[in-house]
Amino acid sequence: MCGRYALAVKPEDVEEEFSMIRIEWFPPRYNIAPTQPILVIRADRGERQAALVRWGLIPSWAREPAELPLFFNARAETAATKPAFRGPFRHRRCLIPASGFYEWRKDPGGKKQPFYLRPARSKLVAFAGLWEEWADANGNMLDSATILTTDSNADVAAIHERMPVIIGHGDFDRWLGVGEHGGEALADLLTPAPAGTFQAFAVDPRVNNARNDDPSLQAPLAPADPPPRPLTVSKPKAAPADSGEPPDQLKLL
């Protein structure tokens, strides 16, 4: 699953990575959450075009979107056949630029620790996305998108069992269906990214609140200092006592 991610780069970085002429200005985002506007790259008349859409796909046939699940993720294994995604999967695929994403690991005590996963060798990655057009009863149009997920790779597996599908630079046109890339099988693109694609580290739980959106959210947590050794006082003829204290206990479908 991918429920939060970041796009904290300059527009020129997106232009360079996706070989585009011009990107409208957008602010750096450190904690992007579902229902918020997100930047997507999609094909328009054979060219890559940027657009802002809602994160959380609304199927074109939806009458009451509020009654549907918030489709911010779609499983890559079933997207081609699920009613909400099969049309977009065939005709409206997109790339979603990201400078990293967040995932939560549930510890034995039930506490969820957030981790930030950033690209190990680049500023940006491209999530595989689907987008859709929806119109309300008055004809007002709204474009929305979802992120495809797959099994975790070695970078993510210790934190969560799912991760976003990453489209490599050389496969951008193929995923978008640009040029000669039409009607091709895409299953080989919907696999976990190679090990070493991401670096993972624990971050502050402030990221749990979508209203927090600042660079400090991506600062690695310093390892906790080991607790001091307890001072013991020898007592003649007294048996060692058990303290009785429990041991210390140390996640964008």
C-alpha cells in the first residue's frame, strides 16, 4: 500500500526526468495524502503532458463517489480486470513523479512506526498510475488517479508487504502507450523494483497528520541511546528480586 508520498523537488527536475518542455510551478510537498491534488504525467496526442488531478480514482460510472471506497491504490495483479480500473488500465495510464514515499511498520506491541523510503541513486522515481475522467450531474469534470502497488522488494519487505510499482526511465513511453507502444502486454512492468532502489529510515510520527507538511518530516530519527545500567546495591542475605517491569518494546488495496 502507498498512502503518503512526497514530491519535494524543483519543476526543472521533473522536466529533466520526464523529458518535458515546461512544467507549471508547484510547491514542494513533503506529505501528500489521498484526496489532495497530485502531479501526473500522461500522454496527450503522443506527447507527455503534466496535469494536476485528485488522488483517489473516481470511476467514470460512479453516481455517488462518496459511497465508494477511496481508490488511492490499485493492486497491479488485478487492475486490468477490476471494474473500477480496467478502463483506465487499458486507455488512461499515467506516471506519478515522487521523491519518496512513506510506509508504516507495525511493531509487536501494536505501535506503528513510520518510515520514509527515498530513491537511492536519483532525485525522482515514477510510480505507475491510472487516471480517469468523471462528471457530476451538472457536467462538471474531475480528473483523478490511483497508484498501482505490487509485492515489496527487499528494501521494503521488513516494513510492509506492498510497495508502489516503479516504472523505469526507459519504459515511460511504453507505459503511457506513446508512439509505437500500443496494445503491448505490460505484465513485466508490474513487478517489484530491483533491490537497492530505495533507502529506508524511521521518521517522526508527525507524518501521521496530513496537515504537517515540512522538510523535517523526512529527517531520520536518531537511534535511541541505550538505557543506563541500573545501579545495584549488594544486600547481605537477600535473594535477587525480579523488577517486574516488562521488557522494552520498541505500512499512497
